[in-house]
Amino acid sequence: MDAWTFVYAWWRRFGTERVLHPTAHDVLMATPGLGDYFRQAGVIPASREGVTAALNAGCDVIIWPGGEVDAMRNWRRRDEAVLGGRHGFVRQAIRSGVPIVPVASVGGHDTAFILSEGRWIANGLDRVSGLKAKLRGSRLPIVLGVPFGLTIETIPTHLPLPAKIRTELLDPIEVDKDPERAGDHPYVDAIYREVESAIQQGMDRLAKQRRFPIFG
């Protein structure tokens, strides 16, 4: 839910003067109804081609590098920055010559309780059906939510519980604009870790504002 609240807050602040293109997983973009709505709202696939085109057009783009690993992390890890070891967003920033603006957010994982990330379920089904390749994911979380109680989800089927979501845009991190640096693994990793650290520090600050263990 933090993705929805961030995009809405951006629209309230900038309207159509500064266009933001959120990105979404292929499975969500291919979901009947939801995918059509996303495209009409300016959501683009989380692909190098789509993100490059949007940045070249002078638009802002928000990427969730952790993808399903981040979105489906266990509730006990709700205040942990999870980028999934994915460095593509750093290489994208270098190739496009744009800074990275980290975003810290807490509270989204209080809108449903992920009791298990379901890696064992995904691994078992993958051996039978090649699930990981089809869904581009490694999680089938067990979620306690409304109205279905305990469910195994591939896409969200629960209604969000009331929660206080706090979000903060952090200081931009500049990257080398030489496209060749995208292949410099130590440099890319250093930027990745700087972004990860900034987000974690921001989440730690925001988590301290929580008044209650949940929904606060």
C-alpha cells in the first residue's frame, strides 16, 4: 500500500505538471482489469526499455528494486530495507544520467500480515510447473487479511487494514554519468549500498514515530 499512497501524494503535489511513472511487475501488468487500469494511470512495466523511454522523455520514474522479495517480506521484517541484491536500478541511473532519490517508507506492511514468505511453497511448485519463470518471482506468501483470512497470494486479494503509512523522500545520490561505469561492478555495488543504507536509516527514523506496535 505504500506504493499507492506515494503515487497519490505525488499527484496531489504536482498534478500533471511533473509526470511520475510508477513501475509494476509483469504479473500485475498482465492481470485483466488491473493491468488496464495501471496503463491508463501511467504505470509502466519494470523493464529497462520502458524506464529508459520514460526518463528520456523527461519524466520521473519510481522503481521498487526489491520487487516481490520486498513486497512479500515477513511482517517481522516490516522495517527492514530490502532491495533484493538487485543492482539494475543503479545501472539504469548511470545509463540515463539521472540521480537516484531514495524513498523510505514504513507502515505499508501493517495493512496485511504476511506470516510466511512462502519460499518453500514456491520452490515446491516450481519443480512441478516452472512457476518462478512464469511469475518472475520466488515467493508465494501466506497472508492473514480481510476478508479471506489465511490465503496464499500471487497477487493481492486482501483488503488493506487501517495503518499509518509514513514516507520520506531522501537526499538525491548522484551517479557517474559515463555509461561505461554501468559495467564497473565495484562502483555499482558501492552506489547500491549507499542507497540501501540511506533507505534503512530513513526507515529507522520513521519507525520511531510509530505510537503502537501495529497500525500506529
